Amino acid sequence: MTASTLSEVAKLAGVSPATASRVLNGSARTPAPDIAERVRQAADTLGYIANAQAQALAKSSTGLIGLIVHDIADPYFSAIAQGVQAAARQERRMVLLATTNGTPAEEKDAVAAFAARRAESIVIAGSRSTRSEDARANTELAAELDRYCRNGGRVGVVGQAILGVAETESYRTIAVPNEQLARDLARELARTHKGPFVIVAGPEGLTTSDERVKGFQSGLSDAGKPAADVVHVAFNRNGGFDAGIELAWRIKASGQSAPEQRLCIFATNDVMAIGVAAALRDQGLRVPHDASLAGFDDIEWLRDFRPALSTVSLPLEEIGRLATMAALSNDDGGPAAVAGSVTLRRSTSSP
Amino acid sequence: MTASTLSEVAKLAGVSPATASRVLNGSARTPAPDIAERVRQAADTLGYIANAQAQALAKSSTGLIGLIVHDIADPYFSAIAQGVQAAARQERRMVLLATTNGTPAEEKDAVAAFAARRAESIVIAGSRSTRSEDARANTELAAELDRYCRNGGRVGVVGQAILGVAETESYRTIAVPNEQLARDLARELARTHKGPFVIVAGPEGLTTSDERVKGFQSGLSDAGKPAADVVHVAFNRNGGFDAGIELAWRIKASGQSAPEQRLCIFATNDVMAIGVAAALRDQGLRVPHDASLAGFDDIEWLRDFRPALSTVSLPLEEIGRLATMAALSNDDGGPAAVAGSVTLRRSTSSP
DNA sequence: ATGAGGTGGGAAAGCGCATTCCCAATTCAT
DNA sequence: ATGAATTGGGAATGCGCTTTCCCACCTCAT
């Protein structure tokens, strides 16, 4: 890395580094047109590219924003990343990416790395975990984030607030009303569905999943329905598939003829729902004929899936954008929340 | 951003900054155990986080790798990004992300930004364009990349080499044998399919799509079939949908009863194929009953799509990983190529 | 006892840039 | 014509860190 420097440009142009700096980057003072032209000329022939590191050091502001996701290949996160990227570009920032597989320990590492890089703000997406085995790592994550904030960093949180973190102005959380929306979904489904409900959820302690389970149950209760069984599996396509296999067995065992027997399966995210659907199909069962199925998130890439999946639509890209802007702006703006909506499609229609 | 500095830590520990630096970061020289402990102690109480910018400036090496993709929300790119991220983590690097909508102009900007940040290497994914309106921007992109390389940067290219770029050791391209694989696919399909073929391609001039079209045509020719019609649309789901609508009309018009009349549609990527499928379904046509359909890429999230899509499997994540490693390693290793394979599924089976 | 060869901490010189001062040259009002 | 105000370029300092040198102090062999 032997790029040419500002002083080299200055020397070539026959001016001082100060002047070169002033013309090459937006300074309050603008050198004379002729001299400016000479500097620009020199910069061009030398192929000068300003060293952002040095600039950052000198003005202590890096133009970096850090993004933390569980898995960038997951459409849920890549949609959010898209929004973050768009906002970052608009605000003339670069995004630094870290994937953590959802473990608080790796999230903590990512925060530390971003802090070292002096990222101006970081947006962290992905469900929190309340599992006891993660407690220690969660505490450390919170400590790391607090330290980051104490040093002037700002963080945008997608979803639910992070536990154990100091109550400061530095955190902006874009709340996703998981519970509320799951409740709405349950109520809608309960209006037409006669049979029992069952929930295919992520591991217990995964906040997002837990909230959706809770909301769905309360929605059922509102509708005067008995609580649904909950199956806990991995929070991904394969987890859904596993659950689907088991449910298929259950469905077949109970001679699924009567509408009063037909199951309605709610998977706590779309990707799991797809897994469930694949498993049922695998077992010779059809949706919605043999069971209703609903998901959550309304992942764009799954819209062409058939039967079309009933789900809760979330403006994922918008969420990413909002989180980024919130983490970048100084003014409060209050706790931003985002709106979702129940989207009923074929997978939960009457057979 | 008022984080504590190394000298503050040093002062607190009662040692020189040099010593503090030596203990806090891996240096060749290791201070005495007791003094090291004191420094670590001080660093801890001050919540010291090394300033990576300053470190980068001092040792001129940033640990940054830049990733350029068309669209991070596209599963093709997010799969590659996943691989890049994994490799980067393994090599203790951070990844800087830029999305460009596939325009050479924005790609050039991204390269410049990465160069300014002194990224050690950059991996650039996504089809090149040979359209005349992009010629100028392509030249500029090549110039920018060359400049980056002249300054010591290294670049890993996914897919086809970048046009107009200097022939140096600095470029490593992970070749995707699009043409070869498309030819293989065509041959396979030609073995069983009796009717005419049609290709739903991206815009003319989009290299990836062009290569696949060319390969497919030559495969047909090998099999003694007439060349396929080519429909050019946007290289995404909606483009596929548009083409699908048109094709549905064509299919219906030609009373599609006989096997000799049945169309086999090859979309130059999976996402387009999904769009085609959606359009056909929309028009009351069924795959593979009324037409065969094949894609390219074997996107993971589309595997549960029905009818299962015949396609060409590409190890996307591996490609990202390879490109990253190639751009990071100094030794040549020769031009790496990646293996794909024809994957026939239900969407092209006989009705 | 004495000089050679080690050891290990500190001083200082950058890395590439922004920016505050400082000062010479102009301009303007009176 | 003259002093004040303004303009615009340059010298110098510092951002936070690494890394060479340098040197005081020790250890050891002779």
C-alpha cells in the first residue's frame, strides 16, 4: 500500500500541504481558483486518493456505521441490511458488516471490533436471547455496548431492547410489535378456523419467538379458544421441517376428516413455515386441505411460494433504514415503532 | 468519541506509551510480567479500546476487505456475502459492504471508497455489462481498479474477469463456467424434451446472462435442436414475470396439446424462473404440464418451491469464500475455477 | 575485577492528514 | 496618504499509535 500522499501532491503543485488539503477536501477556506486547479491537476497525475484512516484520525470522525446480524444469507436479515445500506449511502457513510450466528458472545466481539474502528454508530438486528446459558454473554454484550456508548457511540436496535443496557439517550430501538401483531393474526385466524391450533416456535428464550408465541396465545384466548400446543425447534427452515414431520404424524394419527379436527399451524417466522410446508408435503399432506399454515415476516422471496403463505407483513427494509437513521440523528424523535399488518392468503383458507 | 488513549493508560500504569503498546498488542518484545499486568490493569479500569484507525495509520495495514455486490437482498448475493464474511472472519478481517444496483458507475465509487479506506483487498461480485451505454463507466471502473491495484490493493473477482483491466497479479478471478454449465443443461434437457426451447434472458449485454444464453444455444445445437428464441427482460423476478406473461399467451395461442409443441423455458437465473412460474400460474398454466421450466444458480431459498426447479447448482457460499481467500493470499494458486452441476428436478419432467 | 554481550524500558520519529495560528500582501474607508 | 480590516497561503501542532534507536542496567565468562 504505497499510495501517494497529500504532501507529495502539494510538493508537485508547489504549495503547502495545508493548501492542498483545503482544495482537495471541503474546507471552510477555499484557495484561489488558479492554485486550486494546479493542486487538482497534481492530485490527478499522482492518482492521489485521500487516506480515510488519516482523515478520521485528524478530524476524529470515521463515517463508518456497523451492522450486526445473525446471518446475512437469511432473507430476513438481508432485507434489513438492504435498508441499512440504503440509509448509509444516503448519509454518506460506509457500512461495516458482522455476522454472529445469533450468539451474544459473537455480538459482543462485533461491538468491540466496531468500537475499535470508531464506527459512529452501530445497528444491531436479530432476536435477543433470554436463555440462562446466554446470560453471562448477554451481560458482557451489554457492558460492551455501554462502553461503546460512553465513548460517544450511538446504537440503533432492531426489535426488542437489549437487556441490561444503561438507560441512555444513546440507544434507539425500532420496536417491532411482535406480540401485538401475533395477537391480531390469531384473532383473524380464530374467526374462521374451527380446529385446534399449534405453534411451531424457535428455542425457548429467543425473545422474538417468545413474543410471537405469547401474542398468538393471547389472541386465541381473546377469541375464546383454548391455548395452542407449542413445539420448540430451531428458528430456521430445518427446524420448521422437523416440526412439520412430527405434526404430519399427529395429523394422520387423528383421522383428519372433520373441520373441527383440522390443525392450524402457526410458525413464528416465514422460513420455519416453509419448512413445515415442505415436511407436510413430504408426508403426503396438503396445505390448506389437511392443515392451515401461517408464518410471520412476509419474506419477499417467499411470496411466490404456493400455497401462498398467510403471514404478518413487516416492512423489513424500512426497519433497517429507520434503525440507521435513528442511530445517526441526534434529535430524539421518540421511540420509533413500525407498523406491520396481518396478511391472509391461501395457506389458511378453508379447504 | 472521547475514548481513552494509549498514553492515558500508560500514564496510569506508570510506564511509557511504548511499553503500554507492547503489552496491549502483540509485539515481538514482551515486557516483564509484573509491568504487563499493571498495564493491563490500567487498560481495564480505563475501558481502553485501541483505535484501529491510528493503528492502521502507524502500521499501514487496516484489516479491511471490501465487498461489492449488486443487491444484498438478492439471495444470490447474500449467499456469496455469507461466504465472504466467513472467510474474512477466519482471516481476522472486517468486511466493508457496498451495494451498487449493478451499475459500473456505482461500482467505481465503491472501489474509490474502499481505496480511500485502504482496504487490503476487495471482492467484487455480480455480472459485468458490455452495453454501450455502460462503456464509459466500465472504463472508469477499470481505471479505478487499476489504480487501486497499483497502490498495492488486491481484488478477487467473482464470475467473469473485468474488461479493460491491467493484466496483473493483483487480480484473481473465480471463474464461474456459465457457458459450459448452460450447455450441459441444454444437452440434458434436449435428451427428453421434444418441443421448442425458449430462453428468458436478462438485458442484452449483461455478461452472465449472455454467457448462459450462448452456452445453452450451443448445447441445443450439439443436440441437433434448432436455436431457441430469446426474450430479453430485467434480470430479476419481475423481469421473469413479464416474460412469463408473454410466453403464457404464446403457449395458449398454439393449442399446446402435443408433446412436440410443449415449450421448455430456460430462465438465465433462478429468480427469473420463479417469476416465469408465477406468471404461468397466474395465466392458468401449469409447470411442467403445460411447459417445462429451468433456472440457474440453485438458490437455497427456492428449494422448497414447487414444482421443484431444475437448475444448475452453484456453490455460492464457497465462491464467496474462495474469492476472498484468493484476494487475501499472496501465492498465485493459478486461476481458480469452481464446479457447478446440472440438477434436474420436477419442473422439467415429462408431464 | 573487567569488558563483552544481553535485557528491557523509554525517547522520539513518524504514519497522513486537518486545523489553528501567524504573517505578508491587499483592499478599503477616511 | 495612511491605518484598519481583510484576504489567503504556510508553518507548526496534534490526532493515537507503532517502531526504531538509544541507553542504563545486568549477567556472565575470562
